[in-house]
Amino acid sequence: MRQKVHCERTSVGLKATDGRIYLLIGKQEPPSHQVAPKRESLNAKLALYAAKVVTVRGTSIRKQGVNVIEDARVISS
């Protein structure tokens, strides 16, 4: 049985080669009143790579005990 995965409102995590878990946060953009074309979210892009090895680029920080990669983007798979 196939299920559609809803990932728009959930956080995406990544397990690094060193075993650490990172929370991925895409590029943050301020809200705009202009109508813009809908772009694919970071979560939707990463869902394609579930259980695969990928390279992600961004700023790695630690916030309140949580490893975070801000402005994350997929570089390769």
C-alpha cells in the first residue's frame, strides 16, 4: 500500500555521518503582499531523498541543545 507523505508542516531532520541529528531550516524570507509563484518547500525537496545519502549546505549552529542547519539547500544526492 502506498501512502502520500505530508511534509509541509513538519520538521525535516538529517543524520550526519558522525551520527549527529540536524534540524534543517530553509531560507527564511519575509512575508510579501505581492503574489509570487509558489515554490517547492525544502521539506518537499528533501522528501525525495528519504533514506538516501545527500549533501546539504548551510550554516550549522546549535540552539538550545539542538543541532540546526540554517538556510539549508541540497547540493547533491
